[in-house]
Amino acid sequence: MRPLRSIINTCDSLESTHCQIIKLGTIGDTYTANNLLGGYVKNQQLQIAHKLFDEIPQRDTVSWNSIITGYVNYGVIESTWAVLKRMKHYGFCFDGYTFGSILKAVASNDCLFAGQQVHACIVKTGYEQNVYSGSALLDMYAKCGRVVDAHKCFDCMPVRNSVSWNALISGYVETADRFNSFWLFKSMHREGARLDDGTFSPLLTLFDSPDLYKLTMQVHCTIIKHGVSSDSSVFNATISAYSGCGSIEDAKRVFDGASGECDIVSWNAMLAACLEQDKRAVAFNLFSEMQILGFEPDIYTYTSMISSCFEEEITNQGLSLHALVIKRGAEHLTPISNSLMAMYSGCNGIYMDCAIRIFDKMEFKDPVSWNSMLTGLSQHGFSENALKLFQIMQSENVGMDYYAFSAVLRSCADVATLQLGQQIHALALRSGFESNEFVISNLIGMYSKCGTIEDARRSFETSYKQNTVTWNSIMFAYAQHGQGHVALDLFSQMEKSKVKMDHITFVAVLTACSHNGLVEKGYTFLKNMESDYGISPRMEHYACVIDLLGRAGRLREAQNVVKAMPFQPNAMVWKTLLGACRLCGDVELATHVGKLLLESQPYEHCTYVLLCELFGHLKWWDEIVVLKRTMKEKGVKKVPGWSWIEIGNQMHAFNACSHSHTRNQDIHQMLRKITDTIGDLQNFYDFGIFTSSWES
């Protein structure tokens, strides 16, 4: 029979080998049939394997284990259980291989309860000390998140092999427990167990900080010493480890040192390393080089490169990547469409129409697709479209998660639709997202912007109060309602409760000071942020203080704050200072700041509008004409402001230039009546027919 086993293992066509065995009349031999069955299972031809299994006249434990392994590898857990029950029904005893296969299925499906039942069966049949079933058991517990139970199984094993050690190390790595992971690694090394790719690959994922750079080098030396540096999984993990420690140079040296052994995963790891360290130019050069060398980009390659393109990169590389994706016929792939959509919707809304077109063309939309579109529309002020999309998601029974609820509540806040916001609040409660920090934060924002600060406070009070996001949101709510003292009281409560603060907390605090004219208090917060709270001031904190000083008419001090900043001011800071110039009427400084903004952002309409308003107050008509001519030449248009009103659970939108409302004539007729009435009242007042209430 030995020659036949050799044929089965080497023959390209299993079917042809099968025919030869039938022709030789040895198909009824259990040993030969088992070898053939193993071949079909290995090649994932499960249907033929099961048919052969049913035709074996004298099945043994090996036959049953082979077919169980086939179903496990194929991921069909229900069929695996059915075969297991049949095996038991026909009186065959489970062995270490049986338990190993079934525990693998349990682990891959995260069925802890089923795994515990198998564990009981292992103990009952006396296989708890078998190295194969013991390793599979601890691997199951580790993959189900029960690493302590896995360690107990490990301690009970009289004999441990590399698989046992690696499974437990992987379990601790999954929980990001560096101490136990490295302690086990050292113990494994000390006890002389074989270190292989299954040992090093998980460990290397823990190196994600510059503090671990020396340890990364030590482990890399151990890898080279044990001769596994050329293993693809270890090689790729080493690149990622050096990148995680901030050493892109070492990552590149590892990559260049084994260029002949690189696969697509290696190229992806190197690309990810460059993008993580913000080396976009190097990444795009690598992207070109890999294709020249014959490596076809995969989904991960495209999504990584596309996701690195924001703002100015879209016009440079983003559009080229989109064209390449279309050329390669990969645009229809959902992850790639999602990344393109995120790229276009992430750039100040300028390319939002491109994102919408991609979304509309998608054949299959997953939850990421819906959420990306909803979030993009919500973030860039397309609130009506976001609400309509949310209704479509509801009608098509798309699964809602906290991203979707957060986005739609933000849109409700933007258009002040209180009734719809309350309905979505109720839906979030029914869906079990009422305690999510982002949903609560947006609920607070929605109620606040709809004018019901009391409901915003109630949402905050029912939340988990150890969360920074919700504290920040309620402070913003009170600050924007002109109740800065309440916001500052909340800040004091937050400090007493020892809730961890972040930079957004101080934006909220400085906004509260700005909206309430608390100049000295705001200035003190900015100066003491780093020394008292360990948070370095960012650009937005300086912008808040500039706004605070501008509102108080202290323009020179605001200008001095800009000069004293430890970094170069960005457009946000210059716009804030320009707004302060408009409030204080300083034309000379406004003209200087406006020039800087027009040079850095020639297509941003806000600068033109602020300068036109300032020049209009001074009746500098010639300067306004120059600005408007420049806008026309550059194709810059003022985006009209919109107003919304909710009547009878229906939302109505208006802007100054629009005549699209269905009751446009009625609206204008009513406006004329109101204007005439105001005129008549003014005439009565002028002639002294009645006096105003404050004069009587």
C-alpha cells in the first residue's frame, strides 16, 4: 500500500489517483481510503471527501478525524457537531486529534460554552494530559479571551511543546499583557523549547513605543540567532515592530536586506510603516517600485494608500490612485470604495459630490459604507441629506451602530430639529446605545443647540460620569448658552471627580471664558495649562484666547499672543484675529492679516466676506469692488447661510437666495404684511400716538 500513499501525496489530480485506486480494487482498504480522504480534505474538496467517507466500508478513528478536520477548516461548525455526534453514536472513541480539531472549531467561532463542554469530556475520557488536546484546550481558552483559564490548563500539562507555549503567549499578547508575554518567552527559552515563527510573530506586535526600541533590537537578534528571520510572518512583523518603535530607518534596512524574499504582505508592512511615520513621499515611491518589480497591489495596499490622502494630497495623489483603481477594475470592491469615499468626504466637503457618486454606484454597501456617507454628510453641513439617508437606512433595515446615531444626532443639532432628535434619542435607547459616550455627547449637543439646555443636562446626569467626552460636551453646551459660570463650575466638579482631562476640555473652558468676557480667567488658564494640568496648549487654545481678547476690545494683546505662540499660526488663528480686527475696526491690521490669508487660502470665501463687511462699515466701496472682482476671477462664491424651521414634524429649509420652497409666494406675501405692519407701528410711534413700554 505504501506506493499508493506516495501517489496520493504527489499526484496533481486527486480524481485521477482515485480512479487508479478503484481500478486496482483497493478502494475498500481503510488505510488507502484514509490517505485519499486526507488528500481531498487538504485540498478543501469537502463534498467529494464526504461522499468518499460515506463509501468507506470499514471506517476507523482516523477516517472520522479526517472528515471532522475538513469541516473545521471549512468553517462549518454545525456540520462539525453533527459528524461528532455520529462518531459517538457509532461507538468510536474520541482521541487527542478529535479533541484538537473540535476545539479549533470552538476557538474560531468564539463558542466558550461549547469549549467548556468539550473540556469536561476531555477530563472524563482522561485526555487532559495529552499534549495535543491540552495545547488545543489552552488555545481555545486564550482565543475566547479567558487567558487565566488557558494558563491553568498550561500549568496542568505534564509535557509542553512549542505549540503550547506559543498558544499561551498569543493569549497574553491579545490582552496586551507585555509582562506575562515576555516572562513566558524567557521561560520558554530557558526550558529549551523550540522558538519558531509562532513564538516571535505575536510578540513583535507588542512593540509599539519608542521606549521598546532596545528590546526590539534584542528580540531581532534572537530571531536571527534561531534562524527564523527569513520566515515571511516574522520578517513582516519585524518591519512593523521597528516602525511601531519610531525607527523607520531600521524597518527599511530589514526590508532592503531581504528584498528577494519579500511578498505582498512585506510591501504592505513597509508601506504602512512609512505612512504611520508620515513619510508619504517614501510610501508613494515604494508603491511605484513594487509594481515595477511585478507585485500587484491588493485591497490592503489600495486602502492604505488612499487613506493617506487628505486635503492637498487628494488633487496630487488621490485622484491618480482613484484612476488606477478604475483601470485595474478594483473600484467595485467594497473596502476600496469605502476608502475612496472616506478620502473625498474628509476634505472640508469640497469633494463631497465625488463621495456621493461613489456611494450611489456601490453594488454592495456594508455598515462602513453607510456610516462613512452619513458621517461625511453630517460633518460638512449637508444635514438635510444626512437625515434623508438615515431614513433610507431605517427603511432598508441597515444595522445602526453608535457611529450612525452620533452622526444623525449631530445633523439634528445643526438644523435644530428637536422632535426628530427626540425620536432618534428614543431609538438609541431601544437599540441599547444610551450609555455610549459618543451618543451621549451628541445628545447633549443636539438638545443644547435646539435650545433645551435642561434636557442636555438630564442626558449628562444619566451618563457615566467618568468619561471625558460627556463632560466636555456639557461644558460646551453651557458656554454656548452664555452660562460660562456654570461651565466653569462643571470644570471644577470634573477636577474634583478626578476625571482625566484632555485638550478639548480646555477648548470648552476657554470658550466659556470667551462667551462671558472672563478675560483674565481665560488668560490664566492658557498660561497654567501645562504646569497645572500637564496639557500643552495647541493652536485651538490660542485661537480661543485671541477671540476672548478681541471680544473685549484688547486687540494689541491678541496680536501679542499670536507673536508669542511657540509655533507658526495656522489659518484658524489668522481668521480669529481677522474677526477681532473687524470687531475693533482696525483696518490696517485687518488688511495685513487678510493678505496673509488670501495668499495661504485663495479659495476660502470666509476671508473675502469678513474683509467686505469691514470695508462696508467704512464705506470703502472701491476696495470691496476689488475683492469681488478677485472672487469672480478665482471662482470663489459666498456660501449662502441656511435657516431651518420645524412645523408639524416636518422640516423646512430657507436661504436668502432660494425660491424653491413649495409655498414661496405665501411666505413672501406674509413677509410683506409683516414689513407693512412694522412700518405702520413705526409711523404711530413717530407721531406720538403711543409710547413704548419702557417710556411709560
